[in-house]
Amino acid sequence: MRIYITAILKANALYRDEVLATLQHMVEESRKEAACIQYDLHHTIDDENQFIFYEIWESRAGLDNHNQQPYILAFARMAEEKLQETPQIYHMERIA
């Protein structure tokens, strides 16, 4: 079963460029993963510090593997200091 994810995060303005560089690196590396179907990064028009990921993963196992990758773990360590708040992550399955 495919897993669909929307993740919303907000960078502290002081660290925006560093956070953005890290997120772009995550996109590059995640797209190389076999279970990754789609991995897109956006920022909102009204707030350049708010970022939204839209992801599609082949399976729960593929997503679990993704979450153990070094670049994801490194992001998790920096997130506490450089984000304004805890990211909101929605795991979904398509129903229509």
C-alpha cells in the first residue's frame, strides 16, 4: 500500500537559508531511494519560512527505511534548534 505524506514545517527566520539547504539536500537524496515515488518541496507564498513536503512512498517499509537515512536523522537533530515549532506530519492513504 502506498503511503502519502504532507509535512509542514516552519524555519526560524535566522536559520532559513541553512534549513532550506538541508531540505533541498533531503529532496536530492530521498529521490534516489527505491521506494520513493514522489518527494516535492514547496514554500508558502505568504511566508517564505514555511515549507511543505508532499511525498509518496511505495510502502510502509520503504518509508521506515527512509526515516533511518543519515540525512533524515541529521535533519531531525537540527530541527529542534532551527525550526519555530515541531513539524506537522500527516500520513495518509488515498481513498479517491
